[in-house]
Amino acid sequence: MNKLIFEGYKATYPLIEFFYSYNGNHYCNGLRLDNFNLINEERIGRVDMNILNRIYSYIGIALSIKLFAVNYFDEIEVKSIALTGAELDFFSRTLTAGFGEYRYINHIPADHQIKVISISAENFLVKARPLSLHDHALVCNGGGKDSVVAAEICRELQL
């Protein structure tokens, strides 16, 4: 079984570095926040650290998709936060569904699932708590048309 481990992140505005390990090798993905018009150091300083930790961890899980260039992973272990059952299911389904073309090209069975796991909440000082996003949305902009469409939908819904 191929398991990618999302170790955590280091946030030093404007750079966030996300750390991963696989098979004794270490990898880092970086994200610069100063590329986003509405994000600045002052605004980030006003956000609750528990929420910011979850957001950064969610982004790190989503960015793990870049590491599939190294290998196709059966499992992604998240060490930065404890995830709820619903969150584990969401990320497992999202990452699995996002690899349809990759699986086809590389002859990986279509029913092969990517499982996301995390350590139990007792091992964390910051406990997992569900976020209520009924009137807000977070759209990660990768520069493609999907990001623009998602942002336009959110704007129309006033999120």
C-alpha cells in the first residue's frame, strides 16, 4: 500500500509551506498568499487560530494531489488536524473522483479508492470542531476556468 503522509504546514506570511512524506522522502508545496487580492497580514491576524489551522490543513490536503506525480497513493494520512468522519469521507471521495483521467491513462482500476485518515482527536491540543459555513465560501483559485466559475456562483449566491 502506498501511503502519503501530510505532516503539516508552516505559515509565515505571505508564504505557507505544506510538508509531506512518502517512503522516507520529504516533499514541500508552497503557496504565496500575497497573490490573492483580499488577503493580507492584518486580516490573517484577526482570524481565530483554530479556524486558520483547519483552513491551512484543508488546503494542504487538497494540494496533496500534486504529489501524485510521484506515485499513486492508496492512503493519505493527515497529521496536522483530527478530521471528523464527514471530513474524511469528503476528502476521500473528492480525491478519488478527481483522478478519473489519471487512473484511465495509467491503467489503475476505476473502483480503486483513495482513503484519507487522521489521528484521533485526543492526540491534538486543538480539537476538531465543525465549521459552520452557511453564509461563507472558500474558493481556491488555481487559475483555471473551474475557479472562476465557482467564484461567480458564490458571488451570485452572495457567499
